[in-house]
Amino acid sequence: MKNTLLQLSILLCTLSAWAQNSTYRGDEFYATVQSLRDLDFGFAYKYGFNNSTYLRFDLLNASYSKRKLENFSMIDPNGTLLNVSEQVQSNYDLGIGIEKRKDFNEHMQFLYGVSAIAGRSGQTTEAITADDKVLTEIINTTWRYGAGLNLGILVRIVENLHLGAELIPKYMISTEKTEYIASAVISNQVQKAKQQDFYLSMNDVRFSLVYRFKR
């Protein structure tokens, strides 16, 4: 029993010393801009098992907007002309994956990995008929899931601060539902659609300011 306890103590001390080894570079927190057009923001946390293997958690494409609209119209499923007054939009993607690293030199690292991704987009539109009698709320909801690759570089600025750039091509399956909810006699309508897409565009290039720290 004493030998077992002694061996366990030695093992714990060894693991503790390994975890505190100065050669371990540390975990990373990312503040990101994903879309060059819309400036969608995001965050990421990467947990380092060692200097070459990381577990990553991502919040991508997060955005929210609320705006008043004038001189904008649309047609509902019944063929009724609706004048749009207000529109609220929200969007986000969540990801989890494994990432590998390779040093190019003391200032630059290459990274590559795979991630599982799931997300939601929502849009709520308030509109009224041309005769200003019937208010209609149009709710559009899209759920999506799939997988993506992560290919990029990290460049060290100072000791714990880096710049990152990543290309994130991904394959996604999405399900979309649009509901027309009227305040009067116009009947409510629901439309559904499902599609599969492979995404690779400038909106899938992510730039990050990266802070590296040790646990």
C-alpha cells in the first residue's frame, strides 16, 4: 500500500512538473473578425494538450441588427402586398474541433484541423398591408450543421500576443422555416426548405488577435 501511494505521489509530481514546464506555450483566447464585408465578430478558446495539439471552441459569425425600413415591400404567400416597417436579424455559429500545429520558425506557426459546426440565423420582419389594416409578422429561422476545415497561421507580435489568419471551408446542411403570422383575417402560412452547401468565400477568412496564457 505504501509503495502504491509513493508511486502515485511520484506520478502526480511528475505530471505537475510537466504541466508547469516553461516550454509549454499555453492556452489561447481569440478575438476575431470573420466577414470582411459585414464585420461579423467571433471568439475562440483553444485548450492546449501540448504545443502541437489543441482542442478548440468557437463562436463564429455572431451578429445582431435592428433597423427601420422605408419604401420596402414584399409579397406574402397569398399574393398580398406588404409594406415592411421593421426588421430584426441575429446570427451565430458554434464549433468544436481538434487542431494540430507545426512551427515554421520561432515567430510563425502553421495550424490545421477539423471542426463540427452548428448554427442558427433568425430574422423577424414586421409588415403591414397596403391599406394599413393588417399587421403581419414574418419569422424566418434557419438551423444549420456540418463540418469544416481550419487552415491558417499564427504570427507572434510580442511574447503573449499574436496575429492569426485562418481559411475555414465548410460543408453545411441547413433547414429553413418561414412563418407568416397575421393579426386579422389573412390566413397564417408556414414554408419550409432544406438545402446542402459547400462554403468557401472571403466570408470564410477569419482574422484574429490572439492572447496566449498558461493555466
